[in-house]
Amino acid sequence: MTALASKIIQGIEAPPIAEAMSWISTSPSNRALINLCQAVPSYPPAEALAEEVGRLARLPATSLYSDILGIPALRQALAESLAADYKADIADRNIAITAGCNQAFAATMMALAEAGDNVILPVPYYFNHHMWLEMLGIRPRYLPAIRGESTTPAAADAAGLIDERTRAIVLCSPNNPTGAIYPAETIREFYNLAKSRGIALVIDETYKDFRTDPKPPHDLFQDPRWGDCLIQLYSFSKVFALTGYRVGSVTASPEFLGELEKILDCVAICAPTISQGAALFGLTSLAQWKDEKLKLAREKASALRQAFEHPELDYRLLSAGAFFAYIRHPFAEDAKTVAKRLAQQHDLLALPGSMFGPGQEQYLRLAFANAEARLMPDVVARLIESQNGKHR
Ligand SMILES: Cc1ncc(COP(=O)(O)O)c(C=O)c1O
């Protein structure tokens, strides 16, 4: 700790993935670690994309800043792609390209709210959403997402949390950390609530491409006045395996993007130009590669579900999507103790539920997209090993 940092920053938890990675360094094991702590595709980007990046590197324009809101061709291509996915009118003027979806969230929240305002955040939440709100002095109002067997929050529960300082409701679907995919009707109910109360609905759809249902994730973009209320966030990181390239987006009204532009200009001026070129190539030229990878993701999810049917397993699968599974551990210990033991004695790295909000001590998150489908039985074998007290 240093007295140089502000009290607010000092009071915020350390980056969770870095903390979890520190648990494994002491493991004396000679068995390969199964690392399920971070949502990173288990494969590299497409070879053709790597070649395109090489070509782009030689173009003079690539070393320059782009427009603050992104290169026009990428804004246009993303607008077309979203318009097709959501069967709606979405234009290039609705798109801002950001340096990753985390920056999209950060800039959006900074544009929407100020210190002392509050934002409704379902729990468990994506930890960087929470950390950022706290950094800005925006108060998160916790909305329980785990209700009995369901991992989907209810708009009716959110209604009572709204007051005159509430600026937005945040949703994340498919969800990090639970993997839950919210039904379109539920998302619509949140939208209607936000609209009727004059606040924003911010929906992080980083994992939207990994859904198996071909129908649009929701119908909100079909409302001709969607821009009055809706702000959608997206990432190129997962779908094109570009986590290190840093490209994401905000889809909103041109008026909102005009405000957002001020923030983006101060933070990074623009998303990396070469990475925007890579994202554009992904959108326009990698449909087949993407479909193959989505098929792989589905295979992993079904291998995981099948492995969890093991009769000796006392851990329970609460929900699972394309990237994450949220599981209930069987111990009367806090989640971090369990996660650390799994890392240090059973060579399985998962994040404790406590990193995703209050009341999550009974849960762990598995970012299972990091592993190959054939490893899912090993994941379950290591969980069983941990419940039998067989420590290595
Ligand atoms: C829900 C969610 N939003 C945003 C991000 C960050 O995405 P990006 O790499 O585009 O910043 C992640 C990454 O794990 C995520 O899970």
C-alpha cells in the first residue's frame, strides 16, 4: 500500500485474475494445471487474420490514430453485423469502437453517472464492472440474480431499487460469471422498466456470438426509439480470439456517442488502429472460422455438462453457458479457501464466487472455454479428488 494512491483506489480489491494466478506458483505438483480462471479462447486467432495483420502493419495509415469513434469501415461492418443479428435498424452512427469491452463499460458509466449516483448491478457480477463503479464513486445497488434454481434476475425485483439517483441498470447476457443466457422476455422486462423510469439499460453482450439459439438475443433494437434507453456493449476479444488486441464497441444513440467521444478521446484517443483492422477482417472474412470455433465451444459445454453427471460428484452445476459454469461446492468453508486448495493440491484453477459479489461463498466459477472438451472428465475427477480429502 502507498499513501500516494487515493483512498478510493486503495479500498478496491486487487485484480482478481492476477490474485488467483499467484496461488499456483507454490504448487509442488508435477501434474499439468487445468487453468479455468480466465475467459480466454483455447486457440489462437485465425491464420488468415495473422496474415492480414502483417499486411496492415506495412500500410502507412496503420501507424496513425483513427477517428475517435473508430475506423469508418469497422463501424459500418459492425452496424451491418448487429443489424443482421438483431433484425433491426442499426447504422454506423450508432457505433463507437473502443479499446476492448472493459473500456466500453468504463466510458459508458463515466458518461452516464457521477459520484453519489447509483447503478443497479445483478449479483454475481463481472468483477471489473463492480470495481469500475466503485472507482468512480458510483454506488452499485445489488440485485440478486440467483433465485432458487434460476440464475436470471427479475425486473420486478429491480423496480424497488430505483430511486432519484439511479442512472442505469446493468445486465450481462450471456452472463459472466454464471454463463446464464437471459430469456429475451426478461431482457425486454428490464428494458421496459428502465424506459418507464427514464434511466439507461446497459447490456454487456460480450458472449452473444456463443449462443446456440439462432433467434436474436432480444428484440430491443426493434424499438424505433431504442436509442433513448439502450446501450449495448460488445467485444471482439472472445469471438475472434483477440483478447490482446483490445477491440470492443458501444452501440447507442448518436447523441450519447457524442458525449462518450469526449471520454474516449481523453483515455486512449482511439482503439489501436491495427487491432481495428483485425476486427474488421474478422467480421468480413472469418464467418466459416467463427462457425467452426462456435461448434467447438458447444462441444466443450456439452462435455462439461456430461462430466458433471458423475454420480460421485458432490459439486453441483448451477448454470453453464458457452464460456462459464457456476458451480456450488460442497464444503462448509469460504469460496476462496476452497479455490486455493483446488489450485494448490488438485491442480485446478477456478475463481471463488466471492470475487463476483456478496453472498457467493458457496460458489466457484469455471471458465471452461480455456480447456479442450477432452479435459472435462479430468476437471470433474479433480473435483471428486478434492471432496475425498485426497490431497496430493
Ligand atoms: C462480461 C465481460 N465484459 C467485458 C469483458 C472484457 O472484454 P474485453 O477484452 O473486450 O475488454 C469480459 C472479459 O472477460 C467479460 O467477461
